[in-house]
Amino acid sequence: MTPIKHYLQFKDFSREEYEYVFERAKWIKDKFKRYEPYHPLFDRTLVMIFEKASTRTRLSFEAGMQQLGGSAIYLNTRDSQLGRGEPVEDAAQVISRMSDLVMIRTFEQEMVECFAANSRVPIINGLTNEYHPCQILADVFTFIEQRGCIQGKTVAWVGDSNNMCNTWLQAAEILDFNVHVSTPPGYEVEPERAGLYGTANFEAFADPMEACKGADLVTTDVWTSMGFEAENEERKKDFADWCVDAEMMAVANKEAVFMHCLPAHRGEEVTAEVIDGPQSVVWEEAENRLHAQKALMEYLMLGRIEAR
């Protein structure tokens, strides 16, 4: 029996697998833009389990599954037995017997790992405190669309060393590009948490301007991630000098693009001038969650297929 393929961290796929998924995403997106139906997942069911709030994740997965011919069922832990203490192991056994694919957006990575270990179908990490692989999948796809191959390029991460930062670092190892990370003191990257051990693709900078010098992509996220709201006021003070502005973009590569996974707070982690400016590709990036995840779901369920 073929082992079940899950997508729980970015490092779960090889470089060759990503090259395939990016090609499929391009092909699927092209069909979508031409209004050509493509239903490879007809009669298949995706269950979406949410413990954290969502806009882009729910919309992209639900619409994507329907566009591929299947159906999507939304479950919130507040309204299901998971929210009343049912063991994750038991829920995984039941839910995976009634569906073909499960996407989970929750707090602890341990929860999705436990669910996957007890599931009969592929599990997708829709976001945890530690990782956000689907977002970086879309971000890298967007960079390839906009600027070509990402190999050898430099990504500047400015802000919190959160799940996005951790996932960018994993992506850099697999796809062979560089990540410059600049965080305020006390918010530095924890290599073990990022799943890294002595990578040569990562460099830390105390000064965000230095991190952005020569970068091909400058990206950031909110200063206060979900689950850390109690730290919001303190973080606003600590991160005041880590707002991506025109000066930072000016020292990047002249062809550099700006990305943000959204939602954004203009005037905090990024200025309106940058996020609404000509180098910003945030709307293309947001749309590409749909196309990249459609390719991901197709691959997890059907494996490699020839373009049709």
C-alpha cells in the first residue's frame, strides 16, 4: 500500500515535487483564467477544520475544491466535538473515514501531526503557530510568475520570527535561495523551531536596512500573530523600527517585489506607500493561494499526472 502523503511543513516535499506542483499550478490557473472547467476531484470531499479565524485560507480551499469538482465541508472546533475535548486521535479516525482530504488551521503543530498520524487520508496544514506552508507555496509561485526562478535569489524577512519566517527558512533550504532575517532584539529566529540545523541559506541582521540590501523580495507580516494579542502594545513599541518603508525598498534590488500574507496594518509593519505601491504584488499573492492549493490538493490525491 502506498504511504499517505501529508503536507504539514514545507520540508515535506522535495525540490522536484515543488517544481511539479508549480507547473501544475500554472496550468490550472491558465485554465481557470480561460473559464475552462477542470474537475479531477469530482465527487471527492475536503473537510476543513478551523480553530483560528480565517479569510483567505477558507475561501481559497473551499472555492478551490469546488472548482476542481469536489465539495468542501467547514468544521469549527467551537461547534464540533473537538472543541469539547474529543481526542484528536478519535476525531482523525472518524473524519478521515468520511472524507478524502483534510485541511486543518489551528494553534499547535502537534495537533496536525497527531491528526495525520491517525488519518487514512492526506492532511494539509492550513496554518499553525509554527508553520504556514500553504502561504509560502503561494508566495514562491507568485515570485516565479513575477520574476522567474527563485534559486539563488535573496528574500528579506523584516519583523517577527513567526510561522511565516520559519517556513521561508525551510523553503530556502529546499529551493536553494537565501533569506535575510531582521527582527527586534528578543524576537530572533530559533533554528530548532524553524526545523533548521546549521543552514547556509540564512543570515540574521540587527538592522532591517542591511537585511533589505540587494534583496529580490522583501516581505513581512503583522507584528502580533494570532494567539499573541496580549503582547500587542509591547510589540508595537519593540517593532517600531521594523516597518517596511520606501527607504528599505530603495536599497533592495531595483526589480524587487514586496509581499505580505495579509491581513495588513498600514503604518505598522508596512507603510501604505509600499503595500499600495508599484512593487507590491500582494493581490496576486493572495489570489495565488487558490491556484497553488488546487495544484497541491490534486497532487496529494492523484499523484503526478500529465497535463491535459
